[in-house]
Amino acid sequence: MRRRTRQSNERLSWVAVVGLFACGDAVVTPSAGGVQSAGGAEKPPIAGVFAAGTVAAPTPTVASTSQSGAASVPPLAASGVPVGGAAGVAGTVVVAAGSAAVGSGVTYHKDLRPIIEARCLGCHVEGGSGPFPLDQWDKVEPYKGLVVHAVELRRMPPWLADASDCTKLRDDQRLSDEQVALFSSWQASGFAVGDEADFKSIPSRARPAIGEPNLIIKAAQPHKLNPGQEYYACLQVDTRVTEELWVTAMDLVPENAEFVHHAIVSVGGGSCSALGTTAENIYSYRPGSQTLVFEKGDALRIAAGSVIAIQYHYNTKFAPRGMTLPTDHSAFRLWTLPAGQKPERAIVRMPHHDLLINIPVNAVDQMEGGSQAISSEYTRPGAEIIGISPHMHYLGQTFKETVRKSDGSTVCLIDIPAWDQDWQLDYLYDPAHYIPIADGGRVTQECMFSNRAEDQGIGPDGKPFTPMYTTFGEDTRQEMCLGYIWFRYPLSGAL
Ligand code: HEC
């Protein structure tokens, strides 16, 4: 669960259409809603069947979206807005001892470009979620100082976890200290461009070959974006899944990445306001989210009878004046096992919350958290911890979670040295490092908060909030210290 925030009467509620692709069919829609185009490609059959006729009548009740009701978030790209080249941004020059970079002629083509191509172009291309492309020297040039600065601060690439003393992560995007040092040396030596012939690509994160999704969930109608606002819209899929679905991968593809700040998908509760209560949050989209792909043989269950709700958080406040806003028709995409097929292992998520948060005004580096035994619901025979999704709001500074196993050993689950509210990512481990937990254990999380004026989020008026006494809660102005721990366990018949 991420931020839920508006009163239900302020929500936009759409009728959802579940585009259902089956065997090269077009799309089956449960009732007279809008039909999604299937794109004509052959699709594998899917397991879930949605009962026809259970979709609510198309009553797109448009809510007032007064900004006062909307929780706010730092503006997308606020600090990333191209404000001149910022070539003169001062950066501490960190040169790692023994690094190849020391004193040598670091150049863009030889040293920087391979890293930028492997780690930045996933977002910094025309039309990507990054605020400007970085795919050619003349695109990089105006931002070179800013690039070095963002890399040195480890704001970019967005990947908050430091796995150096923690469990090894799959898809780790963090640059090594040596790579960061190269950016610093490059700046120190005057941003040399170098010779294009020196460029050698380095491997980038392999995209898993998972084919096309077999279930796509979209609103019945494209959503017309409200100008100059930051607001939430709730897409509620009232259609019930009539057969259980086993999800092997999922993602959310924003149609307009520029305006979709985040989206939260939950299952079970049946409404956005149930986020974090009865519903199970199964996926969160943030700029930079990637397709969440479970290992072969693993899948997450969506039970028959479940209701899916998607909460979109839009921000159009930074659209250029006079711009005609596009509509948004973002898609939540699921890859599922064929009907009737069960995976070898089931994936489940356990939320581990600290509910007793009390952060006085001006508190600095205040530690909150707590520990909890892992319930037997998760520690079934063969169970392993496969990852974690940490969550805090604006005042969060650091996040650390460990598990103490029954043999007394302690394993680090996640270590986030500098929390950033804008990047709520899912961290899955390298499968060779999954943590066996069948004998049970105790998880402990430590969340550090600061509540000074300079640590506040940005309000709808673009100004920082005034510090206030802060307790636990889902509103952005309240705080959370939450770790969703991902488990998997062999199905071996019973569920
Ligand atoms: C997963 C997507 C993603 C990746 C990968 C990524 N960026 Fe970004 N970048 C963004 C987004 C989105 C913003 C604007 C939002 C923000 O400022 O937080 C941004 C902002 C920036 C900015 C503006 C300053 C700032 O800190 O906001 C710079 C410079 C930058 N990125 C450089 C890079 C470099 C260099 C890399 C690779 C080493 C990289 N980015 C990788 C998405 C990405």
C-alpha cells in the first residue's frame, strides 16, 4: 500500500473494462463498456475468466479534485527540470583508491557513455520517464554538470538499496563506487568528450523474455487529465475473477509517463479506500518501475472472487502553460499461467508495520520500528524470503530491515541509506541468495525519520509543508515504517 489519500467522495471513479485476451481473440469485455483492442497478436489462453455482466454501469462520477483534498508529492521532475545546463554544479570529487579513473584522461565516449547507455537510457530517451534524453553527446552536454551531481548523490539511477553488506539483489541498478568516481573525475578533468572509437558497450540489465501479457486492465474510457492539478483517480474493477489467476509477471504501462506519478494496484478489498486495510497491494508503479517478473515456477495468486482496484496519482501541475493535455489510458498488465495450471511455488507478501510512530516537530534522526515474529502463515515447509518492498513517506531518512532466523543468525533484508519518497521500488533478491525461513524467524525494521523544516514534502502550492507532530497513517503527511516481505513456498498440493 502506498499513499491513499482522498476521501472517497472525492475520488474519480471509473468503470473499468477488463480486456481479456484469449487465443488470438480480440477482447472479451464483460459488458457494454469500452472494448480494448487486442492488437491482433496471438495470445496464450489465460486462466481467469471474468464473469460477464458484473461490471458496474458506466457512471464516471467525476469528483471535485480540489487540491486541498489531494495529498501531494514532490513534483515529478521538479528538480529535474532543465534549468540551464548547470554545468557549474559543484561536486565533491571522489576518486576511489586504485580506481582506473585516478588522474587519467577520463572521457565521455570511453568511460561515461558505456555506463550511461547501460544504466540511464531505460528512462532518459525521447518519450521515456526521464525528463530529458541522454542518448547522444549533444543531449548530454547541456546537463553534464547535473548528470555528475545526480550520480554523485546517488539520486540516479533511481535505486535506493545498498546491497554491499546486505542480501544480493537481482537487477541491482546501483552504480559501483568506481563508476561514480569516473563521473567525478570526468568533471574534474573538464568533461572531455574523447574519441568515439573508444566506446565499448557494457552489458545492461537483460530484459526477461516473457512474451506478451495475457490480461490487460484499463479504464473503460481514457481519462481526461485535469489541468494544473495533482490528484488521485480510482479505477475500480468491479468485475470479479471467477477462477483463480496465477500471476508470473506484472507491470503497469503509463500511457503518459510524464503525468502518471504513481499507481497502486490492490486486490481483494474492492476499492481504493481499502488500500492497506483489507486489500492486498500487489503492485506499485513509480517512474522507473520495471516489469516485476517472478522466477520460473513461481506465481502470485489472485483468488477467485477477487476485485481489482487501481489508484492513479496524476500530476499535471508542471505541464507547459497552454499545453493541451492528452488523455491517459494506462494499462495494468498481467502475465498468468494457463487456465488450470498451478505453479510449483506460490508467492505471498507479508506486511510488517510499525503502527506506533510518534515524531515530534524538529525531531532529527529519530529511530522508529519494531520487530515481529513471522507468522506460520508464511513459514511453510520450504519457504524462502525472496525480496522486500520498503515504504515510508517524506520524513523517512533511512530504512533497514533484518531477519533473525531460528538458528540465531541475522540476515540483512534491505539497507536504504538515503530514503527518497519518490522512488518506491520492489527489491527482489538474486535467486542464489533467497533466505530459507521454513523454521520461522523474527523480522526487525528500523526507520529513521527527521521532522525539520528542510525534510518536509512539497505541498500542492509548491511550498514545503510546515513541520507538524507526525504519527502513523496512510496520508502523505503522516508516516509509515512498512516493509512488505515477499515469500515463496512450494505448493506441493495444498494451498
Ligand atoms: C528508472 C528511470 C531512470 C533511470 C534509469 C535514470 N533516470 Fe535520471 N531521472 C529519471 C526521472 C523520472 C527524473 C526526474 C524525476 C526526479 O527528478 O526525481 C530523472 C532526473 C534526472 C536528472 C535531473 C536531476 C535530478 O537529480 O533530478 C539527471 C541529471 C538524471 N536524471 C541523470 C540520470 C543518469 C546520469 C542516469 C544513469 C546513471 C539516470 N538518470 C538514470 C528517471 C531515470
